[in-house]
Amino acid sequence: MKFETSLALLADVLLLSSLLTPACGITSSFGTESSTGAVCVAGKYDLDRSGSLTDRTSLGQGIASRNLQAGGGGRSSVTDSISGRDGSGQGFSLTKTASVDGSLQTSSSAAATPEGGVLSQNTDLSGDGGLFAIQSVSSGNIVAAAAGYSGDGELASSISAAAADRSALSGGAQVMGVDCFDQQAADFLSSGDLGMTVSGLYQSGDELQRFGLSARNAERSGRVSEATYGRITTGTYGYYNEPSAFVIQGYRWTDNPSLKLWVRQDSALTGEGLTAAAAVGSLSAAAETWDGAVAGQSLFNDVVSASTSVNADRYDRNNVHAWKYVASSALGYSRTWYTTASPMTVAGRRYNRALESDVVYNTRWGWTTDKSRASVSRKIYDVQTVATHELGHTLGLGDTYLNSIYKWDLSQIMGFYDAPQRELGVGDKTGIRTIYGN
């Protein structure tokens, strides 16, 4: 059965895995049938020559089980799956994949009958270009999560998948030390046609890299939307300011949403040497930058407020920007929740409906509202620059850097952070006008 992905991040991080060329590969597939249906176990393992693999599969009359352990110290990838089909032809599948150029350690156990199955796994990745994805496909729904990072980083996943009449995920995942998936996220997805994305930046040497996670529950009656990419044909980094340098993630707000933004006022904020008024001013300016790009639309409310009672990183229908300590090299990240239950079609393009978007700024790094004090080398970042970038995610735009198609243009706010930038590039404007009109 085909898994129809709607995960924009998954499309991006799969490009990272194409850079991995492991030294050896093994493919396996086993199945059994009975009067009640059929079950199948399959795997593909591309491990560095120093890697190790133990795969124990047991097949009986209409039942299958597997215990897998794999590790690698170079360019490695592992995919394992288990599936079933009952006598009426209804089927399910559970699949996990992981790849990295570095250290890969993964273990999983799975059991299935023709009526359903469970796949429990633990995966740890460190090194360059890590990718992890897990999906559960059933007759009722498809639920999946994909996580990754672009440079030298780390990822740990304990997400498990189950499928019978319906699919479900549980457990947790941390990317660059950020809790990107937890039981709250799993419970949110289980409520229907819903999705969540986390998009963040982290420091790797003297460069900023990307990390994130996308998770989605799609009812089988729904149609899956895909990310839309602009196209750039140049081959070296530069300030090209090309109109095609944009990514549309596939969700948006209703027309004239006038989104209310909040700043959490607490000791984490003041500990950065920031005042609530200064943070509100930077966020207001960032919001106005996007508002000014689309005529006839009120994207953000004119008033940004500070409060001690609002919180980021939880689904409560408040769009909150907050400072907090994250024990990792993550600079910051946005987390957006959306629903696919009542999609919109605007100018012939289908969008899921955004519900809430929060932004977290990591107090492990320095923050300033004074553009002249910002310095990548000294790890002090301009609040307005990062806020403008993250609000682009809030509105439905994706990152335009670290991808072979569109990474070259440094002029876009949705591109690579190499210095403070408080204005939009032409590609940013084209993208936001594509979503919300001219």
C-alpha cells in the first residue's frame, strides 16, 4: 500500500539521505499466509563496513515477529517494516527508517497478525545529515512523523507505531536536544485530520544549520497536500534576490487573520538583558514587515502584548514568543499546529488550516534588539531578524536554504542567517503573496 506523504520536512530531509552512499547493502523480505490473511516482514540495510546487524524474524501461521539491532559508524541507513492483510483485503503497514553520516544505533521489536501490529523502536543518530521517519498506515488513517537535521547534530527517537483498524504513534523524539515530539503531540494528532511542524536553527561551528520535525494524521478519506517549491538555477551562494526563492508548506490562516501575538514576560526574557517593551517592539516590527508585503490583508494584529501568564510550546490557541533555556545548540524554533479537516482552496491551491504557532528563543545564546550588537561569531543574535524568519513559518512559508534546488539565494529572510536582516527578499514577497494574494 502506498503512503501518501504530506510532510514538508520529510521531503526536505530525504534529500539529505540521498547524499549518503553506504558501502554495502542488504535487502530482505519474508511473508506467510493463512486462512485468516497474510503478514510480511521487510528490511533494507545500507551500513558502513564497520557496521553491525542482527535481524531475528519469526514467521508462523498468520503471525510474524521481528527483533532488530543495527549500528554503523559511517554512512548508514536502515529501513524495516512489518505489514498485514486480513481475509477481507483490509491491510496495514508499520515502517521505520533512519540514516546518517556518522553514528547510527537503532533497535526495534515488532509483532503482527493479519488484523494489526505494533512496532516499538529506539534510534540514536549523531553526525552529519541525520534523518528519522516512522509511519503507520491502516484502513482508517495514516499517521507519520519525520525528523532531521542538516549539519553536524544529534537525534534521539523512542516513537512507536501501532495499527489495526486505526493507526497511532506514541513516545517521544528529541532533535538537537529539543523535545519535538511527546505524548501531548501524539494525543493532539489522534483527534483527527491534524498536523504539527517544528522548524529550528542550531549552531554548528561558525554556521547555522536547520533541524525540525513534522507529524501528521490523515484520515483516509482526506486528500494529502504537498509542499510547493520555487526554483533557482544558480550554483553558488550569493545575494541573487530571485523571485522564485520560496517554499510553501501547505498550511495557511483564513483571509485577514489579524493574528494576535504574545511575548512571555519572565526572568528568562530579562536574563537576556531584554525588556518586555523591547521584545514587543522587535516582534511588532517583524509582524509589520510581513503585513506590508500583502496588500488588502491584515496578517497580524497591530497590538503585540506581553504577559506573565501565557506559555509557548503548548497547544492553547495563543501565539506566544518566549525565551527559555534549551540544553542544546538550538538557536530557536517555531512549532505550528494545523488541521486538514476543512482545507481551503485559494487561487486553485489547497491549504490546510493553521490553528496556532509558537516560537521559542534559546537563552543559551545571546539576544539583542540592537542590530549593531548582533554578531554570529560572538553568538549574539538579532531578535527582529529571527522573529521575522519564524513568523514566515507561522504564515506558511518554509526554509529556502540547505537544499540543492533553492539554497543559493542569501537575500531571503527565509534563507540562511549570515547577518542581521530585517527586510524581506523578493522571493519572500512572492511566496507570501502566493499564499495570501497580492
